Amino acid sequence: MPSADEASFTDADRAWMARALELAVHARDAEGEVPVGAVLVLNGVAVGEGWNRNITLSDPTAHAEIQALRAAGQALSNYRFPGATLYVTLEPCAMCAMAMVHARVGRVVFGATDPKTGAAGSVFDTLVSPRHNHRVEVVGGLEAEASGDLLRRFFRARR
């Protein structure tokens, strides 16, 4: 999984990840959900936003990334987003990674790695697998400490 140092991220990358972190905080504070947020950006505009809603919706597929992709599909009346970048506070799981492949997302930028179920290089390399007819550019580590800290504090408080 390619991880970039902070200097390689653009100001736009930082701004969009800041928005994803706001959505993660919303998930935790407003809905009691695991704090993960996501923003899908196309041509410099947020076309879909999401946060974890598994508990709220009683839906195991309601991850932040899926919510953002669904919102973008509704907004754009399309299910494919070539050239879009998805910013997410936690490394995507296999389900979310395959949704991004099917949606033809161009790039994913994530915060914290997920050493248990990460599918952007930690456990699986789903997004760049040569078995797929589309590959998603992957860059991890943007606001990794803030993203990871948010998750660690959430789970400590639940124990």
C-alpha cells in the first residue's frame, strides 16, 4: 500500500480529509456509530458524503464509503465516477474496495490503516489487483494519527 508523507498531499487533499474527519465525528456524536467518514470528490466538488450508519440503519453494508458512493449516484444519476477521489478516514474493507472498483473511482486517499480487514494494502490489495479490469490509485496516511486516535478513543470508551 503506497503511503505518502504529509508533504506529498495537496491542500485540497488536506481539506477534503478534514471534511471526512468531521463526518467521522458526526457518526460518533450524533449516531453512536464507529467514527469513519468519507467524501467523494469529482472535479473539485463533493458529490457524495457518508459516515458509518450500520447500527442506525441495521445494515451491514452501510459503511461510510458505501454511503458516499450511494449519495454520489443519486446526485449524479450515475453509478460510475471515473476521475473521482474518495477520501476516507479508515482504510477501506474488501466490500468497500470492490464497490470503488465497480464504480470506477480513480483514487482513494485514506487516513488510518486497518490491520485486520484493510483491503488497500494492509491485509488485501483489492484496489490494485490485476485481476480486475479497473484499478484504483491508493494513497494512505493522510491524517492517519487523527483518524486512528478517533477510533481508539471510541473503542476505549465502549470497553
